[in-house]
Amino acid sequence: MIGADLPVLVEFTADWCPPCRQMGPVLKALASEEGDRLKVVQLDVDANPGTTNAYNVLSMPTFMVFRGGEPVKAMVGARAKRRLLEELADVL
């Protein structure tokens, strides 16, 4: 993530989070369609509490965009792919 050439969209997610599960197909489609401009990854908050706390993630799903290893944008809550793309436009 830190050495990535592309912006990285991280979804802070959990198995027990229904809205997070809803985002699975959306993120898969986004990764497929925007893979040349954006790397998409999921981070399990239960397996990575240190990272989750370091970025003050309190709600799931939380989406953070990292560029050069630094967070440049954060969004909280499930959303449609079109809306997610609109919100990512300024960082792609």
C-alpha cells in the first residue's frame, strides 16, 4: 500500500457488518473497471485493530484513499458504485 504507484482505496470492513458485505460486489466491479487508475483493497478491522485505531476508524464500512502512503480522503457508509466513483473523482 505504501509503495503503490496508484491511489489505493481501502475499505475497513468486518464479516459481521451487513453494509460491508453489500459493498463486496461494488468494490469488485470498481477494481475491475478502474484497476488502471486505482488499487482496491479490503482490511478486516477485527484482524487489524492497530491499523483501524491508527486511522480512527469508528464505523464500518469506512473507505480511505491513500496516495504515497498518506490518507487523502475518507468516506463512511455504504454507497452505490456511481456515487462512490463521483466521490473518488478528485483523487483519481
